Amino acid sequence: MQLAAERMSRVDTAWLRMDNDVNLMMIVGVWLLTPGVAYEAVCQRVGDKLLKYPRFRQTVVHDTLGAQWVEDAEFDIHRHVAVAKLPRKRGQSERAALQAYAGQRAGVPLDPEHPLWQFELIEHYEGGSAMVVRIHHCIGDGIALTSVVMSITDGGLSPPQRKRRAEAAEESGDWVTDTVIKPLTDLTVKGIGLYGSGVSRSLELLAHPQQNSLDLARVGVQAAGDVAALTLMADDSPTLLKGKPCGRKIVAWNEPMPLADVKTIGKALDCSVNDVLLSCVAGAIGRYLRDQGDDPAGKEIRAMVPVNLRPLEHAWKLGNHFGLAPLSIPIGIDNPIERVFAVRQRMQQLKGSYQPALAFAVLQVAGLLNKPLQDLLLGLFAKKTTAVMTNVPGPAKALKFCGSTLRQTIFWVPMTGDVGVGVSILSYDGGVQFGLITDTALCPNPQEIIDLFAPEFETLLTLTLMLPWE
């Protein structure tokens, strides 16, 4: 019997085809659990919760128009939830072994004949268990996948009930036409604001035909300027982190920093939490390059920052609904206070920018092209970028999974084209978790950068407390 098929969106098709020889479009994560969990309990929980989302039962079938989602007639939960043994060299710590294993898995493609996701349970890790999660980006973006994967925790919510056919039909229009192209055509787009969590406010697009000519002209000039900014970006500063990757990945992470302290700095300096965190990233990368003999003085590197373009309450619908904003990271500023203000200024410049929406539209166009033309189009942006940086808000309190405590959760953002550095920031249980994934040809030991985040943060905190107070 022919299984019902569903057309993959153009943006999701673009992400599906971004896989190349050196970068796979997989979001990779690690859960650390205490005490350990049993394999069959994980299978049952994933089957009960995650499979309520149709995407996780569907495989991808390519056709002349792009791709379709088709129910996997041979779906087997034990294919997607597996037990893995942690390879460990003599004298290697469990943590170093897990980092090496997660990095290795980031370079192994998912089975294209079945749904593009897999959980691997390491039953014995640091007195508990660890779980390596791999999900292809075409299934959803970071916000969506965080929301959905967290639903498998104890007490996690199932997806809302499917709407009646008539209601669903009202929402089945072309998302990008309704929310990007039409408003841009009418020159009635409200600005996209970035706020402290690092995730933008949902796209608010309203049509006002009665707007006066001055409003129309102002919006038109802004949109035209942002188009030019995207297409005419200067080349990125040359550093050791910019070059041709080899395809071998390695990951690293830090111990969580108190989110309350980050908020204290932000309040004292009138900056957002995101400003503070990105400043620490810039400081750590700058110091690492200096230690490697690559002087960052006067240099900036460009990072593509994902910007959410939908209400967070719709994250369970999966798919990719985000744009990309190019952010210059001031790695050459040594003074932590000055660096925070420089980051704040750059973030302020992105407020009201149409660049994320325009980048989303570019992905829509890319999804209509064949792969060689898509690679050529998107490669223009990757060549001018050193890193991808993302910030995803997680639960404020620790969660339970199969009765065990999810003590730490880390994820790594995939890189496109020849980009070789990915920085991920996740807030969870009152802490802020940094994750870093690098290509070994450009940065063979990302832990050296990760270990500099805490000193940069402590220096910034100390200097902030030393400032004059009323």
C-alpha cells in the first residue's frame, strides 16, 4: 500500500541538501544522567513521547521537486535508540572519551533510508549514564528540537491535538509568502528585535495601506540597505580559525556558569545577557589566538547568529523557521568592559534589521535550486563567515528522565559550507552551558578555548563590581 507523502518545505529542503564532505547538517547533543537509566526504559519513553511527532516516524524521499516526508514502513525503535560503548584510551578521562566520541559521531551520516535521528545510550558514565543525540537539521531548528526533545522528560507535554481540517486549511498557506514576501512587498515590516535570551521576538508583520509616503520611503531604504549589507559583506579577518576544514570534528564543553551572575553584569552595564555571553566568547577566542601566536589586535570575526522567526509556543510544529544575522565579534578588544559595550553596539545595529527575514527568503530560494546551484549561492555567505553561534533558552529547573536527574545538557550547532567553528549557548537549571565544536584542521583542541570562558567571565565580573556604584 502506498504510504501518504507530505511535501518538505523549501527551507527544510535547503537544510537537507547542505550536507557536504566536511560538514553534516546534524544537531548533536549530550545528556548526562544520574543515576543511570536502562536501555528498554529509554526505548519505551522515546516510543511513547517522541513518536507522537510524525517527523520522527518519517523518512525522506527525494524527487524532482525536492523531497517528501513519507512514513517509514520498516520503522524500528531499536534502530533509532541504540546502546553504545564508550571507547577509552589508556589514561583518558571519561569526559575526554565522551567528547571524542560525540565529535566522531558528528561526522557520521545518519541512515538516509530511515528517519534522520538517533539516540545512543552509554549505560555507564561517571556513575550514571550519558546519551548522545543526533538529529538532522531538516527536521527542525534548535528552538523546535529543544522543545520537542525536552518533551520526553518525566512529565513532558505531548504535542497539541491536531486541529480540525477546516482550521488546518486556514494555516496551510505558504509561510514565507505570508510572513516575509508580502510584507516586504508592501513595505510594512516592523523591526525584528533581539532580546537578552539571544532569541528574537516573533516576527510581527502588519499591513497598513494608509501609511504615509515618508514611512514607506524609510522602510524601503532600510530594506534596500540590508539587502546590500548581505550581498556586499567584506571578507572575514584571516585567523587560524578560518580555512579549509578536513571533516574531522571534536567537541568540548564547560561547567555551567551561574545565570544569576550573568544577569547581574548585564543589569550593571545596561546590557543584555546575550551581550555579556558573546563578549566572553569573543574574549576567549581572542586570548586563544594570541596564545597560538595569531595576534587578534584590531580584528573581528563574523558569526552567523540564528534569529527565531516564529512564536515560541509553535515550536512543537518542527521545521526551520529562523533567519541568520551576521554579527561581528570583536576578538581584538582586550578590555572586557569595552568589549561588552562593543558587542552591545553591534547587537543594537541588528535591531530593526530585515537581514534575518531576508536570509530566510534566501534559504527559500535555495530550496528551489538543484544542489550545485544551492551550494554556490549559500557558499557566498559561508566564505565570509568564521563561526556559527546560537543561544537557546532551556528549562529553568533540572528535569527528570526515566526517574533519573538530567544533570547537564549540551548541544552543538552544525556548520555550513567550509565554516569550521560552532558555538552553542544553552541556559539550563540556573546555569549557562557553553558548547564548542571545531574542525581539527582549524582547531585541534577546542577545550583550550572553552577553558578560557570562565576566566574571561570572572574578570568581567570583577571589573564590573569595581565600577563606581551610587
